[in-house]
Amino acid sequence: MDLAGRIAAIKQRIEASCARAGRATDSVMLLPVTKGQPPEVIDEAARLGLSLFGESKVQEAKAKIPLCPSRLRWHMIGHLQTNKCRDAVALFEMIQSVDSLRLAQEINKQAEQAAKRVPILLEVNAAGEASKFGYRPEQLLAEVTQINALPRLEVRGLMTVPPWSPEPEKTRVVFRQVRELKARCEEVLSGALPELSMGMSGDFEVAIEEGATIVRLGTVLFGERQKTA
Ligand SMILES: *Cc1c(COP(=O)(O)O)cnc(C)c1O
């Protein structure tokens, strides 16, 4: 199947998952993930109507984005180091991978210097995997008020990368925990957090059934990617 066919098939699967969950089709946004993909692939996706893309490394994005059509918009979805915040604020429309108060404060500082407001998601490591970045739930609840008070940041919701499993049904419980954690954050903040970024190529249908509003899809759209350092 070519890229046009894969995009159409994915959109159908998203629609079907929404229907199963009794949700509106437009309540889920597809974020195509282009890490490890060359600009030609992104150009083709753009010609087919996609305009928002996810990248996981600032360095790769900084080299690639200037080679892509300038009308495209980008989300940062990978671990961000404080010394890359200036570039991240310049390159990305949203940073989905905020996992500490220190990082949030640095993004806030760079946003101030760039005279911008930056929408962010807080990344949760719900299963407590040592190999993953992201907040433990208790830590997030302890810091969310301080992060939300940073004047240049707009906390829009939560993001998670669950433990890998060959059976997406096994991941359902993690997606549910993150949805419940979002509800607890909303109570703490006394305000709505509209976004839940969860679901990748292997498990996005279950994620949608559990409330995902953004699904981040790489392999299922673009095939295997080149390994990046
Ligand atoms: C690579 C990546 C994805 C996409 O993964 P696929 O399994 O290829 O769909 C989604 N989210 C994050 C944070 C990633 O790094």
C-alpha cells in the first residue's frame, strides 16, 4: 500500500474506534511521527494533506524542518534537555514531553524571551519504568499547580508512552490510569485539561477507546524508520 492508502486506512481505523467508544470522529487528532524519516517523505505527506508532524529530537528537527514546506507545524514528543529549550520553543508549536518543573521553568524562560506562549503536555510514566522519561503520578500531582502558574506556559493535558506489549489490550489499564490522573489534575487545578496524547502504531485503537485525543503514529504510516543516533 502507498502512503495515500495507509493514511486513508488509518483514518478509517480512527473513525471506527471513535464509533466503538461513542465519540465524535473529530475528537481525535492524528499526529504523524516523522522521526527517522527524510524530508522527501514529509513532503509527500504534506502533499497528501497532512500538516502537523511529531519529532522526538531537537537536533534532527532543527536540521530537517528548514528543508520542509514552511507552512507545516510541529510537535516535540521526545525527551527534552534544558539546553535545547531555546531551539524547541523556536521550532515547535507544542511541547508534549515536559517531565519536570525545572524543564517547565526553562521553557517558560525561553518563551518569555521569544515573546511567545507555549502549549505543553505533561509526560507521565504511569508504569514507573526505569528506562522511560516522564512523571510518576504523585510527583506530577505535587508539581502541576506550580507548572500551571508559569505565565508563558499553557498546560493542555497529559502525554504517555506505555510499556511496550505485543497485546494492546494489556496496555488498556495504563491508558485508563493516565485518563484518571488527568481528571485528578483537573481537580487540583480547578480547570479542564483538554488533551490526552496516548496511543502509537500498536495500540492506538485501545487508546482512543480510553479517551485519547491525540494519537502519535509513525511506523503504521511511514513504515520502518532509519535508525537515528
Ligand atoms: C516514535 C514515537 C512514536 C511513534 O511510534 P510508532 O510505534 O512508530 O507509531 C510515538 N510517540 C513517541 C514519543 C515516539 O518517540
